[in-house]
Amino acid sequence: MKIVKPNRASLLQIRTTLVNRPWSVLSWTSGVAAASFILYYGLQVPLGAKIDLGAQFVLTEWPNPKFFPFFYAKPITWFSYFAFLYWAFGLESQKPHLLRLSPRTRRALFIVTSVVAFGAFYEIFFNFALWSAFMDVSGVLSSTCTGPNCSIDALANKFPATLTNPINLVFATKVVTTVFGLAIYSLWFLNRLEKETEARNVSPWTEVRA
């Protein structure tokens, strides 16, 4: 197999992309990292397996604490971080396009994003209330509880009854928290765009009078 070395033109093109579109590069890099965690750990469970939905993203740590005892987290936590970076960097890369939108369109985006933030905010409180109730009923924090199921990470929601598999509460809580964080950042970003637009549209005569 022949190994093709990158030529000078290819390296120059890569460098130009990094310089001219840094936000896009950072966004896509973070997105690939987030998708990698979802794909890798999502494929750990065979189709049709009777396991709580999202449990494989919670009941393990990455990297392995045996080798990195001071730097590790759950896969769903890593996904949340990289998903947020993907969205934040992506908004920065799309800033010129968003500035070209009409004020009415940006207001509509602000309202829709506010609804998403409101829904996610409610789900966060709902999940934490349910989580606390399950911990109290199951007794997972008591000294008499032993075994792999005696962990707050293993608690799952079986409601509604139509669910094929229960939903892991840690997984669900971190997902809705991520959605809430994305919505709040988007609201702040849209508000920043409005301020920049207003500053650009200030008339010189208005500044003189002020």
C-alpha cells in the first residue's frame, strides 16, 4: 500500500481553513467528538436487549479510572460538554448569516428558543424530583442496600407503561440539562445579535444630539 504524503498546497489549504474559519473547525471537531461517544457506547448494547435506555452511557466511566484516577467522567457527561461546544462554536460560525436575517425572523427564533428553554427547565425539575423520590423509596443510600442495583446511577423511570425499556434517570436528566444549556446560550447569543444590529444602525445625527 502506497502512502501519499500531503503536498505543500494541501497543507496551505488546511492552514487557510483554520485561519479563515476557526469557529467552523472547532464546531465540527466538537461535533465529531460528541457523535463518537454516542456511536461507540450506543453500539455496546445489542438490538432488543432488555436494558434501561441510556444506562450504558451512565454505568461506565471514560477514560478508565484505573489509568486516569483524577480525570474521568461518564460518557453522557462528555457528550453534553462536546454537544454544547459544537452548538456554541456553530453559532459563532453562523453569525454573519444570522445578522442578515430580518429582525422579525430573529424575534421568531428567540420566541421558539424560549419555549424550548421553558420545556427543558420544567423537565430538569421533574427529573430531579423523581430522582429524589426514587432514592427515598428504593433505599439506595441506606447502609443495608448492597449489590449493583444499589446505586443512584442505576435508577430508572418506568413511566409511562407503554415504554419498552425504562429510561435511566441520570441519562434523561443530563440530556434535558444539555438542551436547557443550549437554549439559554442561544437566547443570549440572539440578544447579543440584536444589540450589535442596533449599534450598527445608530444614526450619526442621533449620536451628535446625544
